[in-house]
Amino acid sequence: MSIRSRSKRAARQHKHTNKWQVNPTGGLGILQKCHFEKNIAPQKLDGDQRFEISKAGWASLTVVVSDSIANADHWADLATAANLALMLAEQGYGPEHESVFIRAQEALTRMYLRGTQKNIWRFDGQGLQDMRDTLELHDLQCEHATNGDIQNALTTIRDRILTGNVFEFQLAEAA
């Protein structure tokens, strides 16, 4: 038997092998997704869930307003709340308030520029009011939103960030 025929046989056998691996827990993921879509997604958020969504934003705003220890983590909590509020508005939860959420995002962008350049993580006067309004409206949105709507909004936010569809601001305007 020649070496050449061995390599041909090995190549033929390789063509017929499965190129995928079995995931022993794959079925559980499908069951979990079906359970979520059927039983959990249509339900409104309960009080604990609304509190969990709301507390990070309000706590971070309190730190930004009253403490000199505010940092990028507090900014990120507020940005998450503003982004989630805007996505919920796009889904029909208070679409008439989209301009408030966009103004809050503009204020967060100014805050971010100031924070990264001068290490001062503060809002300007109108930005602070817009962020307060956003958090109050977001709390109202969460009273009516379902688990599925929150999940869809978070997925949309993630997808937009990954594709580079983010809020942009020119440095000259940040002064």
C-alpha cells in the first residue's frame, strides 16, 4: 500500500465525519427559552424587579449630586437607565417622552467628557434636571413594562452598541 493511497483514504474519511460537537445541555436552553417566552415574558414586573431596575440609577444620581467620589461607574448606571428608558419609549412606553431621554443622554455625554478630561463626574444644571426627569419617567415605564419588553430593550441596546450605533457628541460642544 502506498503512502499516497493512505492519505487519500484519510481525506475521504474526514469528509464524512461530523464537524459539529454535541452540546449535552442544548435542550435545556431551548426549554428555558420556551418557558421564558410563554410564562415569564408576558408578565409585568413585580415590585422587587422594579426596585432592582430603579435603585442603581437613583443611587448613582444621589452620589453624583452629593459626593465628590462620583466616578465612571455611577455614570454607567445612569447611562444604562437612560438607554433603557429610550428603548422602552421606542417600544411604546411613553414615546412622547423620547426627547427627555435624548436630552439626558446628551447630558450624560457632557458629563462623560468632563469626567474623562477633568475627573469631575457632575451634571450641568439642565442635565441634572433632565436626568431626574428620565429616572422618574423610567420608573413609570417599569410599572407597565413586561419582562419580555425589558429583555428586548436590553438586547436592542447591546446590539446597537456592538454595531457602533451609539450617541456621538463633538468635543467643541462639550465646553
